[in-house]
Amino acid sequence: MKNTLTTEIRETLIDFMRTPIEDYSSLYYKYYEEGTINDEDLENHLISWNSSSFSDAHAHRNIPPLYYYKIIKIANSLKKSEAEVTEEFFWNVIEKLNYSSDLDYERVGVELSNNSVCSKSQALKIVDINNHLYNKLEASMDSYIEEEMLDYDDLIGLGDDGLNDLLSHIIGLGKTEYYECLNNIQKLSSHALGKFDTVEGYTESFNYAFQSLDND
């Protein structure tokens, strides 16, 4: 994602800001008058719009139609050049979400839905990568238990819901913790035995954060 707006977008918004202040969209007012919205935030907001938003009442109330449709056209062209959602992109988003700071999957869901860390289309692709990483970690755990001829209850000892919480929690903690657990499955055991609702243990499923995307 670019860190500065294209000349075309900037000129369009400068024209827009010449309209009476009572017609300003609060987002653009913050960008031009207050300076509290940066280029990347504004561009992400533009990219989140698409043709289905033409009937959005709030946008039509706040943005004169001439500028609204011109900005939509620009946003759609930008959307085509969104950053590809790779695993590295996924981990960068997870880092920005900083789940370990509060273990709040509801906050994470809001941030995935409101374009603050990536666009909605990118967020939907992130779900697929999350599922792949979850399955990969679970398969590694199963293989380790089988190869070492261990009892699952001795290593993990959780029911289906608890295991889902545990593996999703590890993903939510980020790339470093995920790969440490993937390459040392016994570390999963320490999380499973740790105090519930803590970073060192695990908590209710990080995976619930993605449910908000299904409701948009």
C-alpha cells in the first residue's frame, strides 16, 4: 500500500474541500483542517468504497455527488492494485492488530472490518490464510503425538473447543510464537497448561474475530 495519495486523488479532494464547511465529510475535514488523518488512512478509506456503495445514504449526505462519483472511480482503480495477501502480509496485519495487548477478539474484529489495518477484500483473504495456518499447526501437533507415541491428554488435554481456542490463540500472538510452537510442539503443552485467559496460557478463540466479516 502506498503511503501517499496520488496526485489525482489529492486534486479531487482539494476541489472538494472548497465546498462550504457544512458539506464536509468529517473524514476529509480531519485530513485537511485538523491533520489528524494521515495519507494512508484516507487512502484505505477510499479503497474500501466500491460500486455497491453508490446508494450509501451517509456518503451522499456528506459528499457532493460530483466529487463522490469521481472519488469512487479513483478508489475502484486503486482497489485493483491492492497489495497481494500473502502469508507475510497476513503476519504484518496480525502484528498491527496487537492481540496480545488486551486479548480482545471483538476489538480485533472491529479493526478488521473498518479498514484500519487492511481493506475488507484483503480481510476476507486473510481468513483463508488463518485457516491454512490453523490446519498446519493442528497437523503438526497430530504428527508429533503419533511419531512420539504420546497420549493426547498428556500433551494437550483439551476438548475440541479448548483446542480451537488454543491453536487460534497461538496465531493471534503472531509469527514468532506461531513458528516456535510449530517447530516445538511441546510448547503447545505449556500454553495448554497455562492459566486461562492469559498470553502465557490461552484464551477464548481469536478466531471469533473473523465472524464480524461474515456479518458485513
